[in-house]
Amino acid sequence: MNMNFSSTGVLRDGSGRFTGQGAFDTDLPTPKTKFTTLTEVDGDLREALEGADEVLASCAETTCGVATVVCRASPGAGKSRLARLLMAEKARRDEECRVSFHLPTLDLAEEAANEARDLGLKAQAIRGRSAKRPDGSGTMCAKVDLVERASRLGIGVRDSFCRRVDEDGNEQRCLHFSHCAYLQQFRTEAEHAFLATNYLSLPDPVEKCDLRIVDETFWQQFLSIRDVSTVAFIEPRTFFPRSMASDHAGLLDAAKQVVAALIDGSSPLSLPFTSEDYSKFSALEWQGKAPDPDLAPDQSGVLQDHLLKHAEFCFRQVSKFSAIWSVLADAKEAGLSETERLRLRTDGDRHFIRILRRKELLHSEPMLVLDADADDDILSALGCDVRAKHEVALRPNAKITQLHDRRMTNGSLLTKPGIRETWRQIIAREVLIDKLGQGSGVLVGATRKVVRAFFKDAGHSFDGMTEEQVSEFMLETKLHGAQWLWFGGRALGSNRYKDCSSVVVMGREELPVTALEDQARALWGDTPGKPLELIEPDETGMLRMPTATVPYEMTNGSAKAVQAPCHPDQRVRRLQLQSREFSTRQLIERLRLARSSYPKRVIIGCNIPIPGMPVDDLISWQELSPRRIEAAAIDGLLGSGGVRLSPDGLAKAAPNVFPTQEAARTYLKRNEVRFSFACDSDNGKFLGDRLQFASLRRNVRHARRESALLLRLSGDIRGDAERLWGDLKTFELVKC
């Protein structure tokens, strides 16, 4: 693509018009990813994973955290497959090693377990208590609602709901114990468990292992971000005995002072309390907790429900109250004058104390992390002792086109139907190009809210459906001829879209400033000597992300950059990369680009540079958007296989583009009829094997000669045309 820059470095389009702030030349060093060739990747990965195994096998117990090795290999490199293969090789050598393999979803865990069994491993996919039984007849645990409620209270599930043996050897069992689908899956000889990543944060491990292999990211589930109403925090505690009236009064007085300080904008750490005082308040809160429910496995569900209700509300409040005092105690002990782990949040006229902490990594087994986006600082904050790391990057076999003059915010995509209609036309063009070429499908990605908006535009109603049902419907239903996916967990690890020839990504996942900074506060808040650089509100009270010059990695080596919103604190910026740039790359890589046998098409509909995605063409929004005649022709071709390029034909074939004949007639008078999708831009050849221009005259009164564009659906193209438009007086093919 030819780009012309003005003397100010602002990009002009092909007609010389300014396109706004887009890509520009830069003197900054440009990214140059060191890619591993496909011929080397298997050897490099094997060396990395075997080296990781040696490091973790030799790890002595450490007080620094969980011994961890990180393998950052590109999506589709084959790291997960090779890890299972190496496990099978160890098993054949009779080297005992019980492994728990964590994956983003249960579906991926079952897929991996099947592959492991094919390799000869004794493997078992572990379904959670709330998961459906394999035969679809209910959930794995018959009391899943009660169990999950108890688990949130920190109550031991097995002793309270499954089976308990007292000191005298008396046994109490759940009524469903002998035929419980959840428990039965552990009564196997499997040595390798495959389970969802969320098991990592559970306090009671469901399986014993020597090594954990974690496939894809997992750090977000270890963030604890909770709100406490300031009104509730200063109210009297319900279960304090009268004998503790003095302590109770002192606690409430301190709580009022903390709330007043936060509302006033001052630091609670300036109050006249020591670290020991705050620790005592934290311990005191638990003395005001309702007694633990006396649950037993052989109780009825009705009784267990009654006992849980009695404890739930108070427990939730007490655990949050105690957390506030613990944060203050830790900050005071560290000698800090302010705490980053508490902040005041206002909702209308109500105030809340937001508590930002990280959960402990409870499992101590050595861990191998297979994640292209793994970040050492984030892992270390969670308690991982990173002993070694390996990187393997593969070049995408793709032609990557990126929009450079629009950010395509979530707000603009949700509130402007005209932008969504243009994207619909872009998607339709990709679907037609795929149909004329590989015919293997197009994937479209965006945020879930934007995907839902497109489905609603198309007339789909989700009334009466749960959010999970809505998600399944959108994943399973083709829209505008394409498959749809959204950023996040759904776009991790899946091979479902690997055969698609094209991917279109609209916008990006952009977390608000407060959400990013809350994540950072939870991970790194109150680190002595390393305060976070948080963004201050402007004169209107808004938090605005500053922009920075971010270079693109260009295939041709040119030095181009763009102004992009970037957080000034490098730790927060790491989190921004995880949720924004890397989530975009993960979605794109569902096409498994590196191992594709042909160059696939990638359209990145946002100007944020994506690491590891070298750009072939930077394109403006005007250039990316189909011309009206092109959009109408595409709708006609996809709708029925042909379109007459006359006012009547265009209005009938594409009412979304030309709602009336007069609109089409006016356009044709003023614009040239040409179609960029009809030619392969790489070699200039007309895609004539399936797409054909024709000149025809219909056998109707007052019919005039008109041009038409047809898909060749059979060996008789005139017959195809007559099936669309009736008998023809004349018909002849026209060369491009």
C-alpha cells in the first residue's frame, strides 16, 4: 500500500485528503521479533521442555514461593502437544511422575485427556462439581449449590458434605455418596489429571500430583477485589457478646475514623493506631462472626440450607471487615504513610471501601507455565519463584492488514450503528473472498458486548435466555457467513477455528483506567519503596489515559508508529498489555497461523500495535471500508449468487446499501463501477474461476442491456443467470 505523509507527518489517503491522526514515520527503535523457523521449532521446544523438567525435578523446597519454569511459546507452536508427548515418554521409561495439567476450560481439558490416552497415558479429565455429567443428566454433585455456598464461607467441603469419620471411627456419608458422579471420577488408576485452570485457586486440592503444568494464563483468578459499604463497616456487629462491649465500642470508633479519613481524602494510616492495633481489630472481627454451621454429610439438603443461611451474611461481612484491618496493619508495619490496597469508591450518594488484595498460591508443587503471554513480574507477585524461562516465537504465515487511523473504541462500536454496518460490509467481503478462494471459513472477533450488538442488529432476540445460553448461541451460530468469538477465556487454547482462512478483529479489549489500576493495586500495592504511579483525575474529575508513541513492527522494515493510550506506570502497563494487545493476538492466533500451509488473511481493526504480529499494510478506515457499489454487489453475490449492476438490480439485491432505485441511480451517475474484491491484489489476477462478469438483457418489457456479476454455481452460467432473473434475450460473458 502506498502511503503519502504531509510535512507534519499526518497521513493522507489515496485522494490526498487528511485522515486524522494515524501512523507516522518515527525515529524510535522498531520492534524486531526474533522468530524461530518451523524446521527448528520442535527441537527448540523439546530442549526447552526437557530443560524445564530437569530444573523442576531438582528443585529443593523454597520459602521464596512455588518453583516455576516459564515457556513463552507462540500460540500454535505445539508446546501443549509436546508436553503431553514428553509425559508419555517418561511413562514408558517407568519414571513415576503424577502430573496435573491445567487448561482454560473443561472442554479443552477433556480434549487434552483424550489425546493423552491416545499416547498411552493413564489420563482422566476432572469435571467440577457444577459441571454437567457426561451423559447430560444433571450436575456432577447433587448438592452443588449448597457445596459452592459453603466453599465461599471457607467450610471444608469433603468433611461437611461428602464423608466424615470421627475419632471413634463412626462414619457419616452423603445420601448420594455411593453413586456420586463427582467422586467416582477419582476412583480410577489415572496418574495424569486434566482439569480447568480455576482449580488452582481452590484451597482443597482434588488430586495429588508431583508437577503442575498450567496451559495459558491464570493470574487473574488470584486477584481479590471486593467492596464494603461504609455504612455497614461502622454499624454494630451482630454477634459480639456483652462481655466484649468495650472492645466492640473501640472497634466501631476506629472504623468510623477510617471511613472519615477516606471520605476526607486523607490516609487512614495517619490515624493514631499502630500496626498491632490494626491486627487486633482484624482478629476481633472474627470473634463477632456467627458460629460455624454444624454441617454433617448425612444431613438433608433442607437442613444444610437452613444452617448455611444462618452463617452466610455475617461471614461475608466479617471477612471483608477483617481484610480492611489487615491491609492497614500490613501497610503500617511496612512504614507506609498511605495504602494503595484500599480506596474509596462512590456510587451516587453511597460510599464503598474497595479492598484490593491477591490470593495466596496454595499449591506448593513445582509448576511449568506454558503461556505465550507469561509475565515474570506478575507471576512473581503471585508467589511463583521463576527458576528459568524459555521463549519460542513463530512468524505468522499471514498477510496482516491493520487499521492505523481509528482506535475503534468499544463505545463507538456499540453506539454507532453506521460503523457496525460498515464492518458488516467488510466482513461480507472477507466471506466472499474466502468463498472464491479457500472456502474454509472466516472468524470475526470483538468484545462480547459488540458481538452481541451485531446479533441484535441481525434480528436475534435473547429474551428469556441466560448469559451462558446467549454465549453458546453466538458461538454456534454463523452470522453474515462468519463464525464469531470474543476476547478473553473463550479465545484461549481452542483449535476450533484453525482451518479458517481469514480473521477480522474489530476494536480491542480496553479496560478502564480504574480497572487496570485496581488489578495493579491488588498485585503490587503497598510495595515498600515502589509506589504505583497512578493517573490523577483531570479538572473534570475524569481519569484519562495518556498517549505514547508506539512503533509498529512492519514486515518491510519501515519505521512507523502511532499515538496510543498507554499507562505511565510500567507495572500497570504490563497488565494493559495482557488485557489489550495480547488478548487481540490470542484471538487472531485461533487460526494457528504459524503452521498454516498458505498465507491467511488478518484484518486488525484497531490502530494499537500488536507484539509479534508484523504488519504488511497499514490502511485507513476510508480505504478499508467497501465502496457502496462493492458492498451492494457482495450482498447480492452472497445472497443469491448474482447481482444486476443496474439501479433496479442493486436496490433488489442490497436494500441495506441502496434502499431505493433512485439512490442506486444517483450513485451510478456519479461513480465508477469497479470492484477491488474481484482481483487478487497480490498478483493482479482476476478471480474468474468462480466470479464472472456478464452483459445481459432480460426478456421483459422495456428491458435494457445491463451488466451483471455472478458466481459460477454450475457449468451452465447462463442457466444460473436465468434461474435468478428469468428468461434472457441476450447473455454474453465479459472479460475483466
